Amino acid sequence: MSNVLENIKMKAASMNKHVVLPEGEDARVVKAAAEVVKQGLAKITLLGNPEEIAKNNPDVDLTGVNVIDPVTYDNTRAYAELLYKAREGKINKKTGLPEYADVDAAIKGVLKDYTMYAALMLKAGDVDGLVSGACHSTANTLRPGLQVIKTAPGINTVSSSFIMVADRENKYNPDGVAVFADCAINIEPDAQQLADIAISSAETAKNIAGIEPRVAMLSFSTKGSGNDDKFFKSVPKMQEATAIAKAAAPDLKLDGEFQFDAAVAPEVGKLKAPDSSVAGNANVFVFPNINAGNIGYKIAQRFGGYMALGPICQGFAKPINDLSRGCNVDDIIAVVAITALQA
């Protein structure tokens, strides 16, 4: 774990990216902001009232951290104008009225939602990435991204992945690193969404985990050996997802559908899928739904001794990442470094 994380930090430090942290009210975020700047991992903008932040965190040296108070910041109106234009014509489902009647209404909105404010800074190009969620829900973090940042070109699905790092040698994972997706966001993705998840996860493997992706689309079936057409049609879904992903990214090493052993064990892959270049040596694993993904990564954690780095958000046009509300300072630092690499 430490080697992978140290490599991520080293790469982040060389890139000099700028990440905004909107949760200046959270002591963990404030400490992480100071530490990121101290370690030279990224430039940091922290949102909140500078006097309040200093008063509530007397032991934290915020030298080098850019602290912005949205209430008084010169660009607040410009950000509100961006929001008004992005959401013009959208109706609030509860009231039946426009979300924002005018720019002044948008100003009031952003001053109540600093994560949205941070997303608008990202949209404007004033920062390179956004990390939130220490004291806000996942929905609170992802909604501004979906509303104003949108998805990357060619991708219609925001998803998540975990970088799984081994604590011992394993003949089925010689690199000691793998990527599991989607274990946290999409509950029952369809074939198109699974193809998007596969392509996004390959990018995460290459750009963040530092491995050359070999993507396996997982199932309880290998190349048609199983069939659940009568009930759930999950095998045809993975077959269709494989075809869509191959068409969208023909140069990507990707294949399926595979049972997990056919994906990772050369002897099983050779037996069950002899013509596949991925079978038996996959390192990126796309699960058919969140049940399988969430269970799978936790089994790898608890029984296999793997460390799980994430969830890492994928598919946004610009980097946005969601923290666990149980995160510690080191977790926030790691996510900031990952966000810098995504920028």
C-alpha cells in the first residue's frame, strides 16, 4: 500500500495541480490542507471564513493555503452566473418553479452550498480538481458535479473504483495492484453503463494505479458457460457490455464474460477461454452490479489482506472525488493526490 501511495504522491507533487476543498468547517480537512501544501502535493484552496478557520484550528499552520470566503470573494457573482446559465430552464420538482429565478437567486444558492461553489470554480478553470464529503453525503458531493461539470466526452456514466493493493506476493496478481469497479455508486448498471465503467476503470488503472490495464467483465459464466436468460439476463448483459466496450475502445485489452478464476488464473483462463488475451491475467475487474462489487472488494480486504484505496470517482469531465465521512487526515491527503493525477 505504502509504495503505491508514495508513487501517487510523487507523481502528484510533480504536476503542481490546484485542488479546492470546500469543507473549511471540518478540522480534518483544514489539517489535510496544510499538510498537502507542506508536502508539496498540490496547491490548495480552502473555502470558509479565514478568521473562523484560524480561530477553530489554532495549532494548524495554513501558510501557503489559499483560504477563500465565498461571502466576500470577488468572483462569487461570476460563479453564480455560471450556475444560472448551466441550470437555466430547470424546474424544481418540489415547487414547480425555476431552480434559480435570476443570478441573485443563484448567489443565494451557492452561498448555502459550498460544494456547488467549488464545482463552479472547477467549471471556470480556476482550480483543477475538487474533493469533498468529509462532512457531507455522497449525493451532496456528486450532485454539483452532475449538474455543472457533467461527464467526460464519450462517457455517460459517473462511476467509482477501488485500487486494491496486496500486502503480500500473489501468483495471480504479480503486480500487487488491481482495480475493482463499480463497488460504490451504480447499483444495477445496464450494458452501456458497464461499458462506460470498464473504459473509465482502465483509465484509473493506467493513470492512477500505474498499471497497464487488462479488463475482465465478470460474471458467474465464462464465454457462455452459464445462462440465466429465464430470470435475470445478467449473462447477456455482460456479453453486451463487453461488445459495446470493445467497439468504443478497440485498442483496450478487454474481454469477457469471465468467472473470476478464468480472469486471473492462467491455467483456468487457458482452459475456458483459450483465444483470449485477457483471460488468466486480468488486473481490472468490472462487476455486474454493486452487490457483487461491494462484496468482492470487502472479501479481498478481509480475507485476502488487500488495502482498498478509494472509492475513486470516474467519468466526470473534470476531477471530483468523494470522501468517506469517517475519513481521517491521511485519507484526505491521499484523495487529494489522486485527484491531482486525474486532472
